Amino acid sequence: MVSECACVTKKISIFTALMPSTKHDIIRQLEKEILPLQGYKPPTPGGQFSLGMRPVEEAFPNGVFPTGAMHEFLAANQEEAAARSGFTAAVVGKLMQDCGVCVWIGRKMEVFPPALAQYGIGPERVIFITPSSEAQVIWAMEEALKCEGLAAVIGHVRDIDLTTSRRLQLAVEQSRVTGFILHEPSRQVALVAAVARWRIKPLPSALEDGLPGVGFPRWQVELLKVRNGRPGKWVVEWSARGFHVVSQPVLTETKEQKRKVV
Amino acid sequence: MGRRYVSIWFRHLMTDWCTIRRPELKHIPFVLVVPLRGRMVVTAACPLATSQGIVLGMPVTDARALVPLLEVINDRPGQGERLLKALAEWFIRYAPLVAMDAPDGLILDATGCPHLWNGESSYLQEMETRMEAAGYRISTAMADTIGAAWAFARYGKDIKIIAQGAHLHTLSSLPPVALRLETSVLERLQKLGLYKIESLLSMPRAALRRRFGQTLLDRLDQAMGRQEEFLEPVRPVLQWEERLPCLEPISTRTGIEIALHRLLEAVCVKLSRVGKGLRKAIFQTYRIDGRIENIEIGTNRPSHHTAHLFRLLEEKIGTLDPGPGIELFILQAPHVEDSLPEQERLWAGVCRLDDARLSELLDRLTVKLGPGCIHRYLPAEHFWPERSVQKAITLQESTTAEWLAGRIRPVHLLRTPERVEVSAPIPDYPPMLFRYKGKIHRVKKADGPERIEREWWLDSGQHRDYYTVEDEDGCRYWLFRSGHYGDDQGSRWFIHGFFA
């Protein structure tokens, strides 16, 4: 770290010496220098990956959803867990594209493969692994994350500590695989080394007035923590065309508004 | 290089075995007997009993008359054969091809083996010493043909090694009994005064055939090496097998790892030369106390990648118990397939199902987690949700069936549907509210019913009417009613899944 700091301060002096730029520019430049040190690779020109939901992606540094990193997802109950699986599947579907393979690890596998087809994943390209103990889940996850070329590794993890999650983070930095920790903490939520902590809650679907039935899945996507980004809340809908960020205030407010109207 | 065979003759196979099990028999004359046509007949006699005049086939009563203190042990049928088979497997450490030579011998195809024991005489000496220590008295002989080795093991007195090509004139001094002939033929030869093999050699073949039958000529030719004789090995030798005998017994993990690495390298080089890969490997260790232990692994696709296979087998080395030491390592590849050409370079980066990196990952997971932990699903042509997927066995496999496109399925499916209490209006309307795990959910939006018939040719029962419902919190569920509304048992509602 000391050498890094020294290096950064040296660069500052170089910048100030070379061009009389504003403070803002210097900070911008420094941020760019620090990001790669923290595991973010700058977006590769040409093959830029996009999820198709700009407002959410803007929350991340460089405005790009970080691939080749660990993401952590929380869920409080069965319904949220299902919403989380749906959202993760949709993101992984974008990562897998046409021929990629992903590995889904968990002790109890509740995911119903045919449903994955709705999220743009060929269910036959998902490999499910059901180890019998929690330690084996972590081990299998680490092994899978080390395997270069996989589109994504998704793991249902009960309790994970910072050290273990750092190992996973190191594995992905080498292999550039994107990892998803579907965290189901039995105790207090521990700190996990991940670029982002997400929480997905189901929201009532929206239908055009008068139409019967259930609409497209709609979620409240919440970024609780983002490394070097801005946390926030969005309402996202998933349909066959992809993600769609609904530009309306969050549900709780709409309810209140409705009450006021009534 | 010419072939070399070793014949091993257990002079007192059954009685030696009894003495090993009951050491007190060492100084007592004893016989083994079986019932034959209503009386007990001697099948084996210990050297002490033989020296007092007991011969095989003698009734027990006669033997008792000769030796009053005779110990009589019942012989179990098939015991001798089982013993011989176990001994044959033990002898695999000396040569890969070992055949049983009933009733009391073994034949080893020792071609290319003796140099590992510093030559032929020390090779035979080693066998005799080891067997002597175990309690079996054996005599051995080595020759170019099975027949000659057999003859010298039994009738060769002290001649043990017949040099290459020398069996022709050494054999001629032996009696005809050394030719493995039937008793009737032997008696006739005796009567005619043909006491040595050399007298047979000078006779015209036609005359021999006429008087003694084709068997005599066959046996003679086999012993002389003019006719090929085949062995029936106790354990067939596989094409893909490598052996590593050790001069000193090995009992450390490092030693085992080195042995494994050398064997794997040898097998993999051979496999890659012919463009094949192994799907299954068995690593066997022969301990000096006679125990054989093995570990085996399987791979998802044919592989001749030494480092990868080593990692798989390495996981299991811990289960091997070296005991007093291991003297022989064998690596077998019983299941070998054409290896698929390496294609990943074309799509560097993206890993496909047929990628070697993926199958190597799965191999590692299988070894550590055990079989049955890795699943891949393919569509099955059934609407019934529990049957709509089938497990794929291999990574390459695919079906003609397609995933149901138009039907919305829940992302989480309960393994078994759970009962819910429901209040639903008139028939075929979705429920208004339902209670699941003690919580009441008021249904705001609903889709359905989607009726899924039970496949009567597979099982019996009632159809299901599925509804997709969304409650006031926006949570989406998959409920179904079993059977028609208002049947005798009342309508029964279940929850089967959760939508995202």
C-alpha cells in the first residue's frame, strides 16, 4: 500500500506540474487510477457488456455492470428468494449469450430448469451442483470460479465470512468469471468481499387498465452497497425484450399517494 | 525376443494350506478326504503320511490301518481351486499373465520380466523364498515353452532354467510322464518299454498317432515348441495397462505419488500417440503382505492429460493403506475412447459444453463430492411439471424435445406440492385468498386455469388446474386444485411454486 500511495502522490505532482488542470480533473484522474487496483478492469473497447438497464448500471463506476467480480444478493424470505433467482437468471442470461455455460451450486436446488428459458438461458447449458455440506458448497464454488471461460457461477451460500469471500474474489480476478453469492445468512449478515450487495423484492405487476391476469415480473432492485458507486433503488420489469427500468417512484410512495387520493 | 514361461508346482498344495492354518499339524501325519461312492477316500496326504505308505485314492479305513494315529480332515469341494486362484492373483506381481494349471500348478508368461529381478535364477529364487516363507513348498522351472517348463518343474530334478532354444535336447532325457499325458497312454508306453522322450522322437509320427492317438503328438509338439499353446489368464491383461514394480517396499505418500505420476505419464503418452483418451482409470497397489488395494476415477470426456488425471487420483491416495509396504503399482485404463480434437482455441475465452476446461472442472467436483452431485437437465416431452425435465448423463447429449415456450413456469418449484387452505368463489375461478404457512395472502391478480392432465399411462390420479396468482404484496405463486371442484373429497388446493 505504501508504494501505491507513493506512486499516486508522485502522479499528482506530475499532473500538477504538467497542466494546470482543476481539482475536479485531478480527482477524476485519480479515481481512474485507483479502480484497477481494486479489482475493476476498465471496460474493454468494442465488446462492452450491457444489461440493458442504464439507470442501474450508472450506479457502478464507469457506468458498467462489473463482470469478472463477485456480486452478493440478499433475500429475506421464499418470495424474495424466487425474485432473486429470477433477476439473477436474467443477468446471467445476458452474460451467457448464445453458447456460454454457467454453474449453479446449492445444497437444496429449488430452481426449476424449464423456467430459466424465460430469462434467456438455455436450461441445458446450466450445470447444477448439489454438494451435501456447506463447506463443500464453498469449495465447489471456488473451484468453479477458477475455471476460466465459464459465463457465471451462482452459489446459494448460507454463512460466509470475509476471508472466504476474499478467496472467491481473488479467484475471479484471475479467471474473469462473474460470481453471484445468493446469500442466505442464518445469523447476522456478515461483511462479504463483493463489488455490490443487491436486494431484489417482488412488486405487483402492472397491467393496462381492465386487462385480466398477471403481468410481467416486476421487482424493486436495490443496491445496498456498491464499491465506489452510488447505492440506490429502482423498479425493474422483465419481459421477453429484456430489462425495463420503470420510471415511476418506488411502490411504497405510490401506496401513500393512493391513500391520499382516496 | 522369444517367449519365456515359468511353471510353478505346489508339491503339497492342500496339505501346506492346512498346515499354515493349523500349525500343530506340522508334526502329525494327516490326510484330506472326500466321500466317494459311499466311502471316504484320500484326496491329499501330507509328506509325513506319504512316507508311511499312504497314497492318493486310498480308502480312509486302509490308511488308518497303516497309520493308526492318522488325522483325518474333510476336504471341501472347490477349496483347492479357490486357493489356486488366490495364489494366481498373488503371482501377478511377478508377471502380468498368470494362468491356473489345475490341480496344483500355475503358469506365468514371464517374457520380459526376469530382468527386473536381476536375472532368471534370482527371479525364480525370489518366488521360492517368498513362498517358502509363507509355508508353501514349490518347485519352479523356466523354459521357452509351457510344456517344457511344466516338465522340468515336476521331473527336472535340479534343472530349473532351460536356456533359450535348449529345451529340445534337455527334454529328451525326461520320462514320457513329463508330457502331461493321460494314464492310459502312459501305461501303454511303459508296457512297450518307452521310458524316455527321446525314444518317441525317433519314431515316425504316423505310427505314434495310430498307436497312441493325436494327443500324444500334440503334447510332444507343444513341449518342443512346434505348436502354439495358449494361456487362459486369471485376470485378462488390458491393452492400456502399465506396471511399476519396486525393489524396496513403498509406504510413503510421496513414493506413491511418484509412482502414480510415472505410470500416468506412460499411459498418457501411449494414448495420445493413437489419439485416444481414457474415461476410467484404476490404480492398483500390491502390498507385500498380499493385500491388493485400488482406487478408481472416471472422467466426463476422454482425457490423456497427465496433470489433470493426476489431480483426480491424488484426491483418493489417502484412502490407500500402504500397510507394511507396496511392491507393485499397476495403472489400468479399462475404458478408452477416441479423444475429441481440441477445439477450444477457435473460441478462446468462452467455455462451451464440449470444452475440456469444463469437463476437467466437473471431474474434480465428482471426485471430491461423490457421484450424483452434478446434474444437467434436458427437456422431456411431458406437461406434468415433475416429469418435464430429464437428467442428462453426458455433457454432449441433447434431445429433440424443446423447452415449453408459451407456458410460464415458476422459477422455484417445490419438490412436493404443499397443502394450502383456500377460499375460492364459484367453480373454476381463481382463489380469493389462501393461507400458506400461517399467513393469509389476498389474491389481487390471477391467471388460469391451466389444466394439466395426469398421464394415465404412467400413473393414476386426478388432473390439476393451475393458477398463477399475485397477492397484495406483489408476490407471485403457482397454486393448483387437484381434481374437479366439489368432488367427494372436497377440492384440495396446493402450492407448487414461486414466480420471480
